[in-house]
Amino acid sequence: MEDRSHKVLLALVMLFLFAVIVLQYVCPGTECQLLRLRALSPAAAADPYRAEDETPARFVPRFNFSADDLLRRVDFNIKGDDLIVFLHIQKTGGTTFGRHLVRNIQLEQPCECRAGQKKCTCHRPGKRETWLFSRFSTGWSCGLHADWTELTNCVPSVVDSKKEVRLRPSRNFYYITILRDPVSRYLSEWRHVQRGATWKASLHVCDGRSPTTEELPSCYSGDDWSGCSLQEFMDCPYNLANNRQVRMLSDLSLVGCYNLSVMPEEQRNKVLLDSAKENLKRMAFFGLTEFQRKTQYLFEKTFNMNFISPFTQYNSTRASSVEIDKQTQQRIEALNFLDMELYDYAKDLFLQRYQYMRQKEHQEARRKRQEQRKILRAKQAHLREQGENSSSTDYTGNVERWRR
């Protein structure tokens, strides 16, 4: 019985090998080679960027963006003077992404991260100068969770403060950030504040000064707001958690900073939202917490820098563990109506960029295959021509010998 099973197994192996040989003979081209690889390794054939974040199979764009808006490839010169600036918005997954930047990128000279130290040393190859401005490389040099208004005014002077004006290089500053679904982000911030977070060290500098207590009142009177309920968190009209992503991405000087009396509220909201959308669109790169692998892919394509290990999609967070009823969710959405609109815009742009870059990648791969086929056909034609010439020469030589 055992001998018979061995014979059956041997027959199956022989049949498989015969099928592979026949396929090689019938279809020796590149496409068939890919088919063979996929047949032998189905796991490798799966698209690592699809379905890992529950993306709809068919994405239907809502906004019209130009090719320039969608194509993001910057000539980042890590050996020169270019600088990546990470704008870290609270509770968007920025801490995880910031660690990827200093610990998970393939570099000629990797960042030096020592145990027990919060910051890593990220020097350019051959220079004692950083190529990355972030929490984990330079610390909070422009203030805790500095926003767009603060960073764009602060970073140039901080990185070149020790140099004479005439010796300061002409740098390219590439701003990047991470956004998150507003309801999840808001709940995550509430839980963080509930545990004692205050961000009191934030400067909120705008037009050269920090806001007064009248312009930016506090939601609590003690040292912190720990233990506050979600209802209390939502009821505070001065809570910076409301529409935080729009505020942190817009140019606050356009609306008189934190002085709410400069213009009507409706006008102020429109200016802030428009500014946040424009700044986000012009940034070198932005990612979304809900799309980890696509965020990784777009960063790699934008900066031509590859991560060592793939990003992990976390579908379970502290915010997702908070159960809220529909009425509470609607209240949070209403408090963050600007962030809701910004996120819809950002998600559409993000997925369009991903789709556009993937199409470009497929087109380039197709072009290379076509070139390879042309080269192969030219070689085959040349070999046939040589064979025909050789046969013709041999025949002519034989005729001459016969005549003799």
C-alpha cells in the first residue's frame, strides 16, 4: 500500500514537472514567467497595499486635482542642505511615524538611537548636521507640538541660528504630517487629557507672540484636567481639541491669530479651512493613520527612501475602545466640523495620489517589459539572420567545390 502511494506521488511530481516544461516551451516570455512565479508563490502575488486598511475595492474620487497635485516626487538631497520637517499633530499616530523616521529607514548613515534617550542623532553622511527636524531628532525646538504657523517661522532660524546670515545655505524645507479621522482623534485626545496630559508647554506663537489668557482661556483651573468626563471635555468652548487639525495646518496670521474679534466667525472658519487645505496640498507629503501601508508607500515614492520593515495597521486603539452613542458622535462631528471637511478632502487627495503613483509604477514596469521584448526580438532576428547567412555561405562553398 505504501509502495503504491509513493508511485502516485512520484507520478504527480512528474506530471507537474512536465507541465512546467511545456509551459516554458509554449510561453517563454516575461508575462508567462510572472504567471509561473505567481502560481508557485501565491502569497507573493497578493498586493500588500490592498485591503490591509479596508479600502473600498473601487475608489471614486470626489475632488478634481491636477497631475502636479497628485505627483509627489521630491529631489531630497540628504547629503546637501535639504531638511524634512515633521509637523506632529496630537493623537494622529505621529509618535509611531516619528519613530519610523529615526529607526526604520535604510540610510547610508542611519540615525544613532541610544537606549534611555528620547532623541536620536540623525546626521547627514559625512556631516555633523541633521537632515530631519522632528520630536525624535531635534526635540521640540519650536515648542511642544508646534503648528504650521510656528514651524514655518521658527525652523529656518533654529537650524541656522549659529551661522552668519551670509553663510546660511539656501535650503529646501520639506514639510510632512499625519492626519487622522476627526472623531477617533478627538476621543483619543480626551482619553489622553483624562490621564493627565495638558500640553502646557505649547507656545502657540503667532505674529511674534503667544496668545493672552483672554484670547485663549483654559478649560480647567487646577494643574491639569485629569478625570474629566467626555461631556465636560465637549462642553468647554475654548477646547483646542476642537478642529485641532485645521488650526494646526492653517496660517493663523490670516485670521489675526487667536484674536476672535478680528473677523466674523463664519469668515474666520472659511479662511482657516481654505488655508489648511492649501498648505496640506502643497506639503511634500502627508499620510493618514487609517492607511498605514499606503502611507509608507507614498513616503517611499516621494522621497526615494525605503523603510526597513513594513508599517503595521492597528485597527484597535484606545479611541476605538470608547463606546459612544449616535448622538454623542454627532456632537463630536459638529464640534469638529472643519476637521471633518478637511479629512474628507485629505482622504480623497491621499487615495488619488496613491492610485496615481501606482498607475505610474505599472506604466513604467510595462514600458520596461516592452523594451525588453524589443531587445529580445532584435537579438532573435539577428541570430536568425546570422544562421541564414551561414547556411547560404556553406551552400555556395559546396557548389564551388562540386564544380571543381
